[in-house]
Amino acid sequence: MKIMAVIDRFEGDYAVLETDEGMTDIHRGHLPGAAREGDVLIYSCGGWSIDRKATEERRRANSDRLKELLRGGRTDD
């Protein structure tokens, strides 16, 4: 079973993850050492890994939205 999540933020020793089911906290020790806020994670085969491609696509889309907003444009999602 695959679960996808995005790291919303870190609070002490815990990461707050946004999933389809809502927010959940997990201990940082269960994440890859390089994990950071905004990373897209996949839980599979008993562990979390960073989905580099999905993370980059998400960051690019967010950057494009911000640029559009700063230009005074609208973003329709």
C-alpha cells in the first residue's frame, strides 16, 4: 500500500504531514535525513522516501502561482 504525504512543517522532533485524510505527526527519525518542508513523501514497503520528481513539480507550480499573484494576475485552481 502506498501513501503520499507532504511535509507541512517540523515541530521539535516531529514532522507534520498533510495527507489525503488530513494532518498527522510522525517522528523525524522515520523520515529520510534529507527531508525538508514541502517535500512530497511516499510510504511504501515499511518506510518513507522522498518523491523528488513530485516535489520539484510541486515547488515549480507554487513558484509559478506566486509569480502570477505578484504580477496581479489570478490563479484558478
